[in-house]
Amino acid sequence: MEKVSIIIPTYNRADVLPASVESVLRQTYSDFELLLVDDGSTDHTESVINSIPDSRIRYLRLSENRGVAAARNEGIRQAAYDYIAFQDSDDYWKEDKLEKQMNFLTERPDAGLLYCPYECRKADGSVILVPGPNIPPEEKQGNIYRHMLRRNTIGTPGVLVRRQCLERSGLFLETLTCLEDWELFLRISKDHEIAFLDEPLLIVNLSRDGVSHNISGYYEARCRMIAMHREALLSFGLFSDVTKDVLESAENLGILTQVSGLLQYYLQQT
């Protein structure tokens, strides 16, 4: 049976981490290691992790807080196995999540990355499905590089990826403070087919520090991504539409001048 390296980055989430870890440890697919990457926490995260008696757990601590991209990358570099999955410290896997994903991906040797939708719990208690059922199937699976240039359908906690894909496409870009997952999955979709298991197998709690609470980080990352992938956007005829979408959304928020300046700056750097 193939083994999986599961990576959970965490920073000062000792209160919610045990439930997330337990949802991984009770998986019906048990051949895995769980790498808990402590991103310089100042709470009692280490003692919480050390109190969980399971030999599959590996605790890695970064000497300082470097961000989620750096924490995930350290986990990838330390991973022992050829399949890598991601989890977040306040999300929960259903018991058969890993088993269903491993069965699905191993039957599709041409696919480099597999993902599934997830149930997103919002602060008001409502639940939405991500990605939504309104997104056409051709934008979710197969050769979706063109679609990924415009929008991301892949959520990191639902991902199972072959190590060889990361070796070819690279790791998370640590200089991005937002959208680092989209940018990585965009690169992977350029080089590999994407598989989609259309069944929600995990629950994601919408974090207080998500995109909606990091507006400046979002627009900086979005402008950088446009600049980084400008040639591809131009070749697919998407450059004008994508820049228009970004600038229109910035205008609606009253920050058009700032975002327009950012976009021009990053375009001039490439």
C-alpha cells in the first residue's frame, strides 16, 4: 500500500489543533505520517502535540514565524513519501477522505494532483460548497491551466499531490502573503492533468485571517500573479479580461488608484 505524508502547518492554534489532528488520525487509510509544522508558535502548541500518543506524528518547529507557505514547504522537504496531502489546523477530514482520494488518484496515473470539494462553514453558521456546483466540469478537471489563469477552484485542504509534481513545478512561493496556493496549483496545472473527486470529504472553517480580512495582501498577490504569468495570459487572450476584473473589483472597494499603481509596478518589474 502506498504511503502518504500529511502536512499541517500551525501557528498559535493550540486550542483547535487537537480536533484537526484527530480527524486525520482516525482515517480508514492508515498508512501515513503526519507532519505538524509549528510556525514559531508562542502558545502551548508543542506540549499539545507531544501529548498525542501516535507514532505517525512528526513535530517540526520553525525558529520564527515565517508564514504558511514556508511552513508547508518545510513539511514537503521533510516528507518521507511520494504522495503528499495538506490539512489546516482548524479543519476536519471525514474518516474516509484519504482512502477515497488514494483509490481515485492511483487509478489515474496521468493525473498529478487530485482535489475534492469541501464544506465551508462561515462565521454566521451557514455552509457553502467550494468549489460550487455552478462551475462547469471542464474547469475543474483535466487540462485546466487556461481556466486556472482566471480563477482558482482548488482548495489546499482537499489536495492530494504526487511528490514528482512538486519536484517539477516547484513549491509554494514564500514571498506571497496571500494566494500562494492558487499560484502553486496554477503552475502544477500547466505541467500536469488535474483530477477531481466530486464528493465533499472535509469541513473547512472560514478563518478570521482569510482573504476577506487581508484585502491589501490579496490585491498585491493578484497583481504579482498577473505580472508573473503575463505571457500565458496574453497567449490565451485573457490578459485584458483578468486585469479588468481585478481593477473593477478594486474600484468597487474604493482602492482603484492603489491597485492600479501596484499592477503597473509589478508589470514593469517583469
